[in-house]
Amino acid sequence: MELLALLNLDGLSLGMSRLSMYPYFDSAHYIVSVMALKEQPGAVEVARRSPFACWFSAMLYCFGGAILSGLLLAEPALACFSNTSNVLLASVIWYLVFYSPQDLVYKCASFLPVRLVLTGMKEMTRTWKVLGGVTQAGKQYKEGWLVMIAVGWAKGAGGGLISNFEQLVRGIWRPETNELLNMSYPTKVTLLGAVLFTLQQSQYLPVAKHNLMFIYTIFIVVNKVRMMLTRSTASPFAPLEAFLYQLLFASQPEETKTRADAQVPVRSPSRDTCSAPKKDVVASVISRNGSAVPETNGNISCVPEANGNGAAVLEKSDKDTAVSKNQSNKKCD
Amino acid sequence: MELLALLNLDGLSLGMSRLSMYPYFDSAHYIVSVMALKEQPGAVEVARRSPFACWFSAMLYCFGGAILSGLLLAEPALACFSNTSNVLLASVIWYLVFYSPQDLVYKCASFLPVRLVLTGMKEMTRTWKVLGGVTQAGKQYKEGWLVMIAVGWAKGAGGGLISNFEQLVRGIWRPETNELLNMSYPTKVTLLGAVLFTLQQSQYLPVAKHNLMFIYTIFIVVNKVRMMLTRSTASPFAPLEAFLYQLLFASQPEETKTRADAQVPVRSPSRDTCSAPKKDVVASVISRNGSAVPETNGNISCVPEANGNGAAVLEKSDKDTAVSKNQSNKKCD
Amino acid sequence: MELLALLNLDGLSLGMSRLSMYPYFDSAHYIVSVMALKEQPGAVEVARRSPFACWFSAMLYCFGGAILSGLLLAEPALACFSNTSNVLLASVIWYLVFYSPQDLVYKCASFLPVRLVLTGMKEMTRTWKVLGGVTQAGKQYKEGWLVMIAVGWAKGAGGGLISNFEQLVRGIWRPETNELLNMSYPTKVTLLGAVLFTLQQSQYLPVAKHNLMFIYTIFIVVNKVRMMLTRSTASPFAPLEAFLYQLLFASQPEETKTRADAQVPVRSPSRDTCSAPKKDVVASVISRNGSAVPETNGNISCVPEANGNGAAVLEKSDKDTAVSKNQSNKKCD
């Protein structure tokens, strides 16, 4: 019985590893990505005023991973655009999501059961992209496991990693935050996948490739669906991150003075927005967000939303934090 | 008679297609580009304080297309700088335009008849660059017509496309606008050329290459000269753009609410400068500019100049719009 | 006697040219770089809140040159990360400098004699990097001496040249200044080295390679140590720069009007921070700095620290200037 179950599972994972992403899973990825773009503040305005810039942003959302990994490996960033059928498909989806009469396509795709299915399918494409990036890097750099992790990560989460520059296309510039300072859940889970697949490719993880693909895919799909159903932003990695942070990084005293800090008694809030926020900002963020992920303590890559326009924006930064946390569930990656 | 006329024209276009751009047409391109740089607000100050940064900016203006297309095709961005004679020529021109005693060179080149001739010659180099980019991409991606368009466009209008980063070299950062959000005439006409040459290379346009070069060159030279003589910023594409916009993109309702819009009742003017400007800004821009291109209605890639520093800058943004529209005639591309 | 002395020196320079940078000199480079990062305002906060972003910044400080030269030559920017032992070494050093209990490692390395030795060893690696870059470019572009200079410069001073983007990783964005507008001493001395090694490689400088390496290394080590011991920011190039500036660039009148200047009577301080500072700012900077390098006059690449937040920040900009000048001695490059 158990052997049958194992054989069935093995067969299932083998079968899944041979699935082709085109056209259904890729379409789901494009639909969810473009919807995430549409839900960014100001995106609809950009679509109204400059359809070309809106289309360009959508292409960055859809193909950001391929572009970023191409740049890192010195391969043509435009190579993904030579696959005309994929680009046409993404463009048609973009047009329908942004410009269909009465927003019909967007409203249908927002219907919760539909969105769940599309999101699940999109998450499956993540596995393929991460594995593709790790494999591609592994061919050029056999022992370069850092490069393999970086390329797998870039290919799977590139759209989020280049978010500052994608926003620049839409005329938005938010330098005080980025995916490294304030890593969203999709970026973290992609990094985890890149590490796992690199270990597997380098023979450090004694798991067959198709089994790892299966387990990883199930994990990310189930988590994503759970977070959407419970409307929760609580990352499943939070306990592990808190533990690692306490173990490795918590010996740093609260106010370490270096020579620069001694010479600059008044830190300009408009420049260095990574300075320690006043305690009341942290407290108010925690109290308003309630069950939100703790802003700094124990989180290896979290920074409270500090606005570069000064202390008078205390209220707005809380709103920003709440809004951006809700949006991170719907972010493109 | 007609046959003779045709043969003459054919001979003329063949002869033109065999012209060498170096050194006269390239020189004209460098002179007009450096003059356009000099006319940017603050450029003379940068020249006075940091000649090196000024020279670097000038090289981006002169070779921006080659650099950008190199980056897109993963070819060395510095390859154009290996052509030492071109770089020396551009550097000498830069020096003369910025530092000649009593600004003699700049004043001579600003003399209208001289400037018309130089601008006409510069526009001719645009044809060669676009065609060069399309051909280069076509060798690597035979069916990749999107790549061909992108590379042809980048090579012909790269200086404008990377303008945000060229301004950064001079210490200026204007994220609220870029060439995709607010496409200038040179960028639009280059995109048109890239599309035409791609169609011709892919055998969809039944025109001989040298004839297309001739027609396109005459079109862009005549338009540019007309716009300079009439001091008009009215784009010849405006009616076509308005028609396409109404046909394809006008079904979008004025205030589409997405989940993000519902959560963010007050949109920060300092971040999202692509939001709908208040009606009075639009009205005052139109009334002060008089015959300026309509700001948004029907324009596929236009965004009114909105300044990220808040409503108090209403007057300045009108001036900016007026100034930048006048300057777009003299922009480097 | 003289022949013996010459032979000894020749032997010494030959011996030095054959030194391996790994692991001691590379370690010194990593230690000094990471310490320079730690001394940047806000870096300790970033280390506390987002160790990942801090690590990424440290890698940009340590390997910025290799990354930038890779991007310029269209070689994989990640290639330097395939050398796992170097990256591991740099990461361990980063961890010890930022997170050792009681800041022990940082305090030990800050002890002046230790810091002098480490800085001297780091300066030696500069020679190897510049020469490596010049040689690498020389293989692809035999006559492209501009490319050779650019790649040698990028490889030796890349960390400083990409400083705007490294700061962006930490959530800081300071567009009003960059290494081209306001070249620091390490960047200048690296440019000099790139020029010398290019001339030597192109046979224009009749000096043996190992002798030039020796002379250049002695020059930069001695200067750096002198500047650290005297706490001086006075660049040894200042007289030469002043002379060249007067000779080549001083004919530019104080207030050159171009068409753009005529149309923009009030220059927005928030955009163009390269405009002429008011005379009182210049005067107060000079009087407070005393013996500081003159801010503009005669300096080919210097711009006074002008803050983009308006005249009310007059005091802070002076502090900034003083702080940044002190920090330039400790900057990573």
C-alpha cells in the first residue's frame, strides 16, 4: 500500500515536472502579474495617460525575472522578447485587464475562486523559473553555487527585485524601500527555492529533482492560497527568521556609535531614511497593525516604512505600511 | 519622363544610402547634441564646476544610442569608445561649444541658417542609426521583430531614452517624467522609423531599403526644419495618436477604483505624480501654452508636467512645461 | 653602488609585481572597505534592521570594481561571485566587523597603527586591479586606449563610482552628488593609475610594467598614509588641477546665458543642485573648513556640497561637507 502510494506520488511528481508552462500556466502568471500592476497606486492613471508606459511596466512585471537574470549573466536582456508568442500573449492580457469595457476581465479574474486558481497556477511557474535559472547558471559556473542561487532567485523573483526601476517607468521613485531592505514574502520564498535547488543540483541535497519540484510547488501553492483565504500577511518564515536573527545578529547594541555617527548629531530625515525611527513610530505601527509581522525585531530583512518627508508624515507612513502589507500578497512575483 | 524621374530618384536614394556619416554628418550630430546639452538648465554650471562630469554627459548625449543598444544586446557598452577618432571628434566639439572664448562657437552654430543645416544633417544620421540597430538585431534574432524594433529604437533615440540617468550624472533627478511617460517628438519619430525598417527587413513592407531610407530621411528632415522655422511643438503624429487613443484606450472610465485606490483615499503628491492633475493645472497649462499639444486627451504617451513638490509649485510646473516643450525641439536625439 | 641600488630596486619591484593578493592583501581590502561602509551614516541601522541588505552593500563595496568592469565589457557581473573563497572571506569579515560582540573587531582594526597597515595593504590591491582592468580591456581593444582607461578605472574605483546605487540598496538616495561631479581622492588617483598603465601598455610610456607598478604603489600608499596621519583632505593633485583648470576651462564667463537660462529665471533648488551656490555658502564653507581644498575654483571635478532641500539647510551642508571630506579618506575605494 505504502509502496503504491509512493509510486503514485513519484509518478505524480514526474508528471508534474514534465508539464509545459505554455500557454496556460504562463497565461495565469501574466494575468496575476498585470492585475497586481493594476492594483498599484496610480497605475490606472498611467494607463489612461500613457498606455505605452503602462505596457512597458506590464512587460517588466511579466518578464522581469528573465530580464534581470540576463543582465546578471551578460546575456541579452531582450532575449525573452524574441519569443514573440509569449510577448503577444502577455500584451493581449495586459490590454484586456486594463482596457476591457466596464473592466470586465479584471472583475472576473478578481472573483475569489478564479483568483485562487490563477494564483496557484502562477506559483507553479515560479518553480520552473527558479529551476531554470539555477540550471542555466550551473552550466557556466559548475562550482559557483552563489551565482546559481543569485540567478535562480533573479529569474523567479526578478519583477519584485527590480521594482524600484519598474516604478520609475511610471514616474514613481521610492528610494527608502526596496526588496532587499524590506523583502516581501514572494521574494523570500523564491530565495528559499533557489537555495534548495542549488543544493540539489550540487548534490548536497539527496532528493531527486522532480520530487523537490513537487514538494516546493506544493509548499508555495498551499501557503499562497492560505494567505489569500485568511487575508493574512504573516509570513511562515517569521519564527525561523526571529530565531536566526537572535542567534546571529542580535549582539549588535542599539546605538552603536561610529566616527560618522559622532560627527553627525542631527541626522537629516530627508536623506537617511534607514535611521532608527523614533520609538513612537514603531509603537504606533505595531498598535495599529495589530497582528502584523513585527517590524524589526527578529526579522532579517524588514525595515519599518519610514517616509522621507519628515516626522509630520507619521499617519501616512502607517497607512503606507498597512496598504503595502496588503498589497504584498498581490504583488507580481 | 516619369521613368527618368523615377530613375533619378532611385539613383538619388541609392546614392544617399551609400553616404558615409563620418566625418561631416557625425560632426553635425555631435554639435547639435552638445548644444542641446548646453541649453539644459544648469548645464553651464556643471561645465564650470566639473568639466569631467560635463564631458561625460556630452558623451552620453552623443553616443547614448550605441551604449543603450549595447546594453540591451549584451554587447560591450564601451565598444563605441574604441572608435577613438569619433570620440576625439566629439570631445573637441564639446570643448569648443562649452569653452570657446566669448562662446564664439555656440553663437555661430546658433545662427538660424547654420543651425537648420546642422539639424538637417543630424536628422540624417538618425536613419543610419535606426537601420544599423534593426540590422544588427536581425542578425541575432531573425524572427524577433520586437527585438529589432527595440534595438533600432534604442540606437536611434538612446540619448533621450536614458535621459533620467544622463541628468543624474549632472546631479539632477526628475523621476516624475521620462521618455516613456512623456515621449518627445524625436523619440516618437525614431520609434516609427524602427517599426518601418523592421517591417521592411522582415519583408512585410514591399519597399527597397534605399528607397525607405530616402523617404524616411526626407520626412524627418522636413518635419524638423518646419518645426524649427515655425517654432511649433505640434507633433505631426497628434491626429493619428488621438484617433488610435479613442479607438483603443478610451473605454477606460475616468476614475477606475481598484482595491488599492479604495484603500488609499489621499494620494501623496510627492510620490505618485502620475495621478490626475487638478483640473485647474490642466486648464492653466493649456491657456498659457496656447497652441501647445493637448496634454492628455488622445495622446498615447503624454503626461502633464506635474511637479513632485506639491501644489504650491503650480506656477513653476507651467513654466517647466513651457520650457521643456520649447526645449524638446532642441533635445539631443 | 648605483648599479647595485638599481638592481636591488629592480629586484624589489619584480618581486612585488609577483605577489599574490590572496589572501592577505584581499583581506585587508575587505576589512577596510567594510569598515568604511560601517562608518557611513545609517549603515549600522541597516545592519540592525536588514542584515541581508547590509551584506549586499558590503559585497558592492568589496567587489564593486569587478562588477562595474564586467557590466562595461558585457561580461557576467556575477563572475566575481563564482570565486567562492573570496566571497566567503569577504562575508566572514563583514560579519565580524558588524556583529562581533562589543564591536571588538571594528575597534581593533580602528587602532591607528593597525588601520595604517591595513590601508597600505588595501592601496596595494588598487594597483593590481587597475592593471588587471587595463590588461583585460587591452586584449579585446588593442587600440582602444579610452576603453582601457575606463575599464582600469572602473576595476580600481568601481565601488566609489557606483556609490549612488550602493546607497540605494540601503534606502538612501542622494542624486545631487556623485563621483563624477565631486570626485574623491581615491577615484582621482585610480584614474591617474589607469592612464599611466594604459600609456605603458600602449608603449607610450617607456617604463617596464613592474617598475611602474612599484612606483605607482609607493606613491598611493605614501599619500594615503600621509593623509591619514595628518588628518588632511588636501589632495596632492590640487595644484595641478588648478593649473589645468585655469589653462583649459577658465575662459567660461561666470553667468553664461543660454536660451534655457533666459527662460528659467528662478532655478529650482530642489532640482538643479549643481547651480551656483550663493556666495555666502561658498564663503562660509571656506571659512569653516579653513585649509580645505578650495571648493570650485580651479578644481576640475569639485562641486560644493549643495543640499537639495533649500537654503534653510545652510548649516547642515557645511557639516556635510566637513563630514564627507573626512569620510573620503576612509571611503571604500
